[in-house]
Amino acid sequence: MKSENATLGAASAAVSSANAKEAIDRNNASKTKGAKELGELNTTIDELLRTANDVVTAAIKELTAAPTKPIVPAKS
């Protein structure tokens, strides 16, 4: 995306439907116009979502587990 930003920026008036499609098409074989970076970002977000889901699942499991027997202080 860094090297192709000139062809995507409105300032250059080079924004075209074809360039925009290449930038967001994850199946873009040439991986130009930011498609490579978008794919990497998507992979990272997927990993983050899986991790967050695991954390939430573990928290729910812990919160819904049967309570353990409370600790009774020893009599002195």
C-alpha cells in the first residue's frame, strides 16, 4: 500500500474503480494496491478474534463453575 498510495489517492485523481477493486480484493493474484497488506491485516484480526474468544470462553467457564467449598478458619 505504501508504494501504491499514489494510484489510490484522490489528490492525484487516479482513483479508479479497477484500482479500488485491486486494493480490497483478497483474491488479487498480483497482491498490488494494498491487497497484500489487507490480507495480512485480516489474518492478524482473525488471530486476535480467536484469542479473545478463548479468553471469554475461559472466563465464562470460570464464572459458571460450581463454587468450591469455602475455607473455614481454624479455631484457636
